[in-house]
Amino acid sequence: MTHPVASTASALVDLDDEALAEAVKLLGTTSETGMVNAALREVVDRRRRAAAVARMREMVAEGVVDFSVLEART
């Protein structure tokens, strides 16, 4: 089924009805537009967190960050 999606940008997209219904429930939204916007924000946030973890791992590998100092305190 084709669902109109309206926000700052408008598009007509074909969405999986079962996935749409489950996403609406999981994201706690009340509309298709709200679900799409919430899903987009979740994807962006998840990717940003993953990039931050990757940067932290690089810093640890380079010796910029040393977690052993924290371990010594416990």
C-alpha cells in the first residue's frame, strides 16, 4: 500500500503495512508521519552513537584516553 508521507519534505513511498504497524507501536507514535520521523531520528542517533564509540576506541588505541586510571579507583 502506498502511504503519503508529509513533513518538511514530502514524498510518496511504498511501506510494508505490517512493519509500519509494528514500528508505530514500538516507537509510540500515533501517525505514519510521526513514525517515519521518529524512525529517521532513531537511525541518525544510532549512527552518531556508533561513530562516537568508534572515535573513543581510536582514542583508547592511540593512548589519548586511558581507562586504567578509572579501573584503579574501584
